Amino acid sequence: MKLATCLAAALLAGCSSFGSWSPAKWSHGSWLDEVGKPANPPLVMSDEQAGYLQQQAAQLRIESDALRVRLAGEHDRLQRFRHYEELRALGDRLAPIERTLRDAGRATRAGGSPVPAA
């Protein structure tokens, strides 16, 4: 009797896992689904586009550095929080520009040397 109960439970458990034969439902998580896929081709960007984006990124870095200097000398706690919010907003504007430049292989370090591809 115990054997029949265990056998029935095993069959029901097996049937529940094979209820759908769709390969789309056999996902192992987003990170594992990406393993083995070829890398995306590099983004094609003209020299004018790259120059414009690099100029924008440099301007945003200059603004953020100036804001950090003001932040370092600020004594009012509420004003420091406002500066932090501005700094975060500058970073939010800078991140997509840097990501686009990196994807196109045009990213540079602060000194002007190119960033190696990952």
C-alpha cells in the first residue's frame, strides 16, 4: 500500500512538470539564458556624433566637479542635500551618454586615453 501511494505521488509530480512542452517555459533565469549568445555588434557612430557626445560628457563632468567643490564647502545640511540631488541628476544625464560611447568603442578616460573593451 505504501508503495502504491509513493508511486502515485511520483507520477503526479512528474506529470506536473511535463504539463507544458513549450521550450519558452524552460527558462533558467535571465542571466543563464544569455550565456553562450554572441555579443552584440558594436554601435556604429560617426566622428561628428562621437565628438558631440564626448563634448556633452565632458561638460557634464565639469559641472559635476564644480558641484562637488560647492558641496565640500557647504555648511547647511539642507543645501548639501539639494547639491546631492543635483549631482545625482547630473549622473543620470551622464550615464546614458557614457554607455552609448562605450558601446560604440569611443569611451575615454579622464586623461583622454581610450577605455579598453570589456
